[in-house]
Amino acid sequence: MKQSAASRKINETVRNALAQLLLTEFSDPRLALITVTEVQVSRDRSVAQAFVSSNAEMYEQTLQGLNSAKGRLRSLLGRELGWRVTPELRFVIDAGIDHAQSIDEALKRERRKLETTARATGGASEAEAAESASEAEASDPPDPSAPCASSDPTITAKRKDGEYTGSISAAQVLQLCQSVDNIAIAGHTNPDGDCLGSALALAELLRAQGKQVSVLLGQNAPAPSLYGFLPHYTFVSADHYEGCPQLFIAVDSPTIKRLGASQNVFERAAQTLVIDHHIHYENFANYYFGNAKAAATGNLIWELIKLSERVPTRTMALYCYVAILTDTGRFSFENTNSRAFADACEMVDLGVDPAFVAREVYENKSRELLQLEARLIERTHFLCEDALACSYVTDVDLGELSIARDATEGLPTILRSIQGVKVAALFRQEGDIVRVNLRSRSGIDVGSLAMALGGGGHVAAAGLTLEMPLGAAFAKVMPELTHLLLTCDELTHDDPTPFVQPSGKISAQVSQQVGEIGRDWSSDLSSERWANADKAQRDKSVDKAQGRDSAGAQ
């Protein structure tokens, strides 16, 4: 029977949760090599049948291990899903993967027989030619800037046929990287400290292993100057990268559309891997290495570095420290956990200077940025008994103050830091689009709300992009935010309040407030200061603030 989109989403949600719990919560050796390939949840959600794959010689032990862990696993699953009723778990061995592998091994054996026969008869064969080509490739690694042979059907077909089967292990990631020579790494557009630090740290590790590595930027703008103190802070514009990497690694990007221009390189890659810590991963790569409980993607990269045969360096540690520090908000956000502190301690032991990094990232504001923050605060409005704060900045603000867009990264946290505020929304008008940054505390899940509106992120920090005027964006987002906040009951860190699709019903008083604020913002944007500003001059000043007078990404 064909599944509906809603059923597929429920099945995938449960499968992801089971795979993550088995990976992180159980030390039973019988469960160490399990892959959850599929889950089928009954219509009333009372039963979830999970298909699992493992070593063919351990099928019996695998089922014994799963059945003995079933009670605790169901309890953890209930907490993870937050459903009123947790489905009963039933496990079934999926031998399909092992069967496919056995066929693949049989084909390889037949190929070796043909090669042996060809050599014995002294005749040239296709197998011999293939072997020669393989040897040439091994001795002369491909040029990452060389144009692709786009007629090769295996490049596209391999990705399309790639099937998401849960997170692979850190050891498998290293093995995958070791099997190739040419690697491209890219994070999401508008990269933050976790994205940049993770990409640079991974590149540093792979280059130490002798790999050819290109770190890409998927946007037509330079990397944020805020992190310019990092060593080897250079990137390749994805638009200028013409190669076909043997492996493309997406870091800190749970959706393919967040790769921006790097998506074109992703499509050309022979193999693809995602390394990420977001809750919602859209299963778009051949391989996935992730943990939603990690405070930052930098934690996952640090795990790879420590497991590799290379000795961790101070530079690797610095990159990962910046990733963890920024994604935990100086170890103050709700995603901060003991692993974040433990990893940071190891990095400090390797020579990272916490005071230096804190000064560079958090205590290095220009007077112009302080003026922008003053405008932000002046425009702030409050709803829902002051529990919801919202404000905006525009390209005109950035142009007048000669501030780059990437300098606004910390503005949403200012709104959330106000006493009594549980949810904060910052609207950033950039040309014809509006970027909405959402922040929350007390366990309120703004990530699910952002995802419902086409964006994504974490429980306490998320965002989305809307192609509409600022007033229209405000009118679209604010009713849903107020609905989310007003329908929250008991809020705890362990039981985040999920986003519930708005019913369209909010109090008349709140509705009136939303309308008044929207009209106020629209009036401000059509004011004499805005209307009389010369558009060409505004665009020029904004471009200058973004550093576009230079060549963009280096």
C-alpha cells in the first residue's frame, strides 16, 4: 500500500530516533553494528515494526540484544518523540543489505577470475585496461579544479541510488575519507562559527593525511570577518570550483538547499557525506554521521580528530573550540552539555587560549555595531505579556553604518536576553528577502516552527528565509509564534514544547497588537528617510559593507 506523506514522515521520525538511541544510549556489543533500515508505524501509532540489519552471523544475538533492551529503548523513545502514547516495538531482521553485499562480492570474484584468465592467455582485456587505469589514478590523484566528465552516469546515479540508513560510525567516516584523494568540504550559507570552525578543522585533519581538500563557500560574499583571526582562513567560491570531488562533505547543514551554490558541486561528487548535529536531517547524502545530542558539529569533528592516527594539533583544537564556543553561546545555551565542556578542556590542554578567543569573538564590537544594536533595541516590541520580543534591521541600516551583514550574527541573542522573554524574533531585511532568526528558552521548540515554514534549526535557535516584504514576513510569522507561545503548558528542558500547526485563533488583543506593530514597521520603512534615499547609493553602500569591492570568497 502506498504511504501518505504524513505516514512517511512519522516512519522516518521514529526510525531516526531509534537509530540515534541505539548509537548513543546502549553499550551492549550485540547492538554495536546495527543499522535501522526502515520503520513502519501502525495508523493508530500503537505498534512500530523496525527492520534492522547487522552482521549475518549475528542475527540471533542481535534480536536477543534488541529484545532485552526493548523496555528501556521504548521509554527513551517516548521521551524523544513526546507522543502521548509510545508505540510497542517489534524488531525484524532485514537481510537485504547482506544479500546485496554477497552479490557484489560474487561479481568481484568473477572479475578477478577474468583478469587472471586474460593474463594467462597473454591477451589484452577490458579488465586489464581497467586495472591500468586504476593504477594510474592511484599514482596520480585527480586535479580538483579539472572540469568534470558530465557524461559519466555513475556520478548522478550513485547519489540517487544512495539510501539513508542511519548514522555511520566515526571509524567508518575515517575509512571513507581514507579511500579517496580529492575531497570538497562545504557548510551552509551565512556560515556561523560552528560551520566555519568544523569545516576548517576537518580540512586540517584531511590535509595532514595527504588529501587534496577544498573548503567551499556557497554564497556570493566573503567569509565573515568576525572569524578572521583563525589561521588559514581561506576558502574557494563554489561558483568557481569546476572539479568533480571523489567525496563531498557537508558540515553543519541538515538540508541540501542550505548549501547554496555548493549544491552544484554536491551533485557532481562521486560520494557524499553529511556531518551534522541538527535534529531534522533530510537524508540527502550517501552517508550521514551525526548526533543530535552533540552541542555543536565541532564536537563530532573533534571525535574524528581524536580517533584518527594523526596527533591533534593546536590549530585543529582552535577551530573546534570556536565551533563549540559559538554554538553554545559561551557555554550558556540549553544545548550545552558535559561533552561540550570535556572537549573544550582537551582543546585548552593543547594550547587554545579561551580569553583570546572570547575577546576576538565577543569583545571586539565596533562603535557602528553598537549603534545598530541601539536601533534594534529602540524598535523592539513585546507581545504575550512581554514573553515574546521582536525587532528588525534593514539593509539601509547596514549601509548607513557601513556594517557587513555577517556582523549581525549576535543580534537575536540580545532580544532573548531581556528579562521575561521566552521567545525572540529578529527580522533582517536583505534586498528582496527577509531572514527571520528565532531564539527561545524554557524548552520552547522554535526549530519545528521554522521547519514548518520552510526553514530549520535547533529547539532553541532556528531561522527561515522568506521572499516577501518585511511587513508581510512579520504578518506571516508572528501569529504562529504567538500561537506557539500561548499554547505552551509546563515547559522543561527535558520535555520541549513541540510546534503545533496554528489553528489561526489567537486572542483579539494579541491579534490587534500584531496588526499595530506590522503597520508601525511598514510606516517606518516608507518614511521620508527611507523613501528619499537614493537606491543606487544605498546598494553601493551595502555592497561596500559586504566587502564586494574585493573578489568575494578567496
